[in-house]
Amino acid sequence: MGRLDGRVALITGAGSGIGRASAILFAGEGAKVAVVDRVPEGAQETVRMIRDAGVEAIFVEADVSKSSSVEQMVGATAGQFGRLDVIFNHAGIQGAIGLPTADITEEDFDLVINVNLKGVFFGCKYAIPLMLKQGGGAIINTASILGQAAMAGGTPYCISKAGIIQLTKQIASEYSRFNIRANCICPGLVRTPLIEPYFEVFRLDSIPIGRAATPEDIARVALFLASDDSAYITGAAVAVDGGCTAEAKLLLKG
Ligand SMILES: NC(=O)c1ccc[n+]([C@@H]2O[C@H](COP(=O)([O-])OP(=O)(O)OC[C@H]3O[C@@H](n4cnc5c(N)ncnc54)[C@H](O)[C@@H]3O)[C@@H](O)[C@H]2O)c1
């Protein structure tokens, strides 16, 4: 018996990295999965991988930064599968990294906030009414350890992730009494296409566990938060960071 038997899950950004790993894991635990992405190629490949394993999945093309697109994405999923039990608002971008705050353009700022923060807000906004009608659901949002601590040169990204943590708490406080749980995951360094161009600049020995996360490390926590195993957890920001945020970084000379 799977931990998500009979459930319907929607995952944004499921054409790559953590989103794809989660879609495959959720399907393996019995969920029917709506694989959402702005880019069809990767998402269609995710769908094929799930169907090859004998589980139902559909591709829904959506740009999470657009309200109407997210409304249509939720509607298409419910239209196909008849319900929506889990939404994993995972799609996100890094945007311009490396500029001090005063040098960031309004366009750079808006782009990251629109995809990362408004995208998660829209996902919640359109999933919650369905979940209320059904009598419950689970919301999982991808934040970051960079929503809890600053990174010089990453202002739009860090603000967007801090906003996701607070948005998750807002939703938990408003809807948990209606059996809708909302939690977010704060990954540290995960080896995915998102960070592959910069991967070599990270000192892996600065991570207490000594390695970057795999997409599956994060997907397993998403599964836990999606399933009844986490029935009494809501409003949490779960760090999945190999210990990065546990340790003060005061590096010694030599
Ligand atoms: N990789 C890391 O180290 C790390 C660390 C912390 C948080 N995260 C978060 O994980 C998420 C990214 O996941 P990943 O690392 O697997 O990256 P990824 O680049 O492999 O996957 C991101 C997916 O999101 C899709 N996407 C981007 N913009 C979209 C939009 N507007 N609408 C719909 N889909 C869109 C992309 O097409 C891509 O398939 C982001 O929210 C990111 O902030 C990643």
C-alpha cells in the first residue's frame, strides 16, 4: 500500500530537478500526478517516466507567475482527476545573483518575486477553495535556507523565500482547522540544473553532512509532508540542508 494511495497531487516545476524527483516518488506511492511546468519538454519526459511505471499522470503547461495560468492549472487537474489532495508549489528561479541591493533593477526584482512568491500565492489561492470543498488537503511550498538568512547579492531571491515561509504560516493559521495543512521546505544546496552552472564554487566541506543534497533527499521530505505521516505538522519550515543552518560560520584562519 502506498502512502498517497487514492490521492491527487499537483507539482509545479516538475519538469526538472527536485520537482521531477517528487513527481516520480509521489506516483510510486500511489498518487495520480499533475506535472506542471512552463517548459513542456522536461515535464513531458517526467510524465512518460511515471506512465512507464504504470501510474496515471498528466502534463499541464502553466506559468506560475500568471494568475490566470495557475487558475487554469488547478482547474485542469481537478477536471482530469476529479479532486486535488496535494499541491506542491515548487517552481522557482534564482534571477540575477551577485548584485548589491542598490544596483538591482525593478525588472529583476519583479521577475523573481512574481515567479517565486506570487507563484506560490496563486497556487495556494486556487487550490484552497477546492480543498475546502473536499474537506482537506496538504500544501507544500518550496522556500530555502536563504529565506531564513541573508546571502549578499541575493536580495530578490532571499526576500521571495522569506515571503514563502511567512505565507505558509499565514495559510496554516487560517486553514488548518479546516484540515488543510501547509508546510514549507527550506533546502540548502541541492545538485539540480538550477545551480549546476555555479556548483563548483561551493565548498562542500562547509556543509556539516559534507555533501550537497540530491533531488531525492528533498523529495522524500515533500512526500512526508504530503502524507498522513505528518498529520500533526502544519505551519512548519523544515530545513533540509545537511546541517548548514545549525552551524555558525566563523571560519578559523589557516
Ligand atoms: N537547487 C537548490 O540548491 C535549491 C536550494 C533551495 C531552494 N531551491 C528551490 O527549488 C526550486 C527549483 O527546483 P530545482 O532546484 O529542482 O531547479 P530546476 O531548475 O531543476 O527546476 C525548476 C523547474 O521550474 C520550472 N519553472 C521555472 N519558472 C517557472 C514558471 N514561471 N512557471 C512554471 N514552471 C517554472 C523550470 O522550467 C524547471 O523545470 C526553486 O523554488 C528553488 O528556489 C533549490
